[in-house]
Amino acid sequence: MDAREKIEEIKKRVQEGLYFSRVPKKTRKEFIAWAKEEFCDDRGMAMKFAYEQCKEYQKIKKLLFSDGFLSSLKKNAENL
């Protein structure tokens, strides 16, 4: 296989899927097992779900750790 054929093969593989590098082996193994069990081995939908959960958590975390929210919780707890 010459260089041009190899480049075409790589382009085809990249167009067909999403590839991640530098993922720890344990994390990769766990993700694949989770996707297989929870999403019928549909890694794309598993990634979409995980990404959406991450975004939601980031929004909630901002609320939970903002000074206004914590002080209002403290006031409500004192009034109980």
C-alpha cells in the first residue's frame, strides 16, 4: 500500500466514526461496557447522553455553589 492509498483509508475511517485518542484503557473499557449494556452498544448515543448529563451537571453546580443559593438554603434551614 502506498502513501496515497493509506491516506485515503484513514480519511474513510475518520468519516465513518468518531475516534478518541489518549483515553485511559480502564476508562475506555468501562465506557464500552456501559454503552453495550445501557445503549445496545450504540457508543454515539452513549456519548450524547454522557455529554448532556455533563452539561446539566455544570449548570446545577453553578447554582449549588453560588453564594446566593447557599445562603438562602441556610436561612431556610434556620427557619425550620
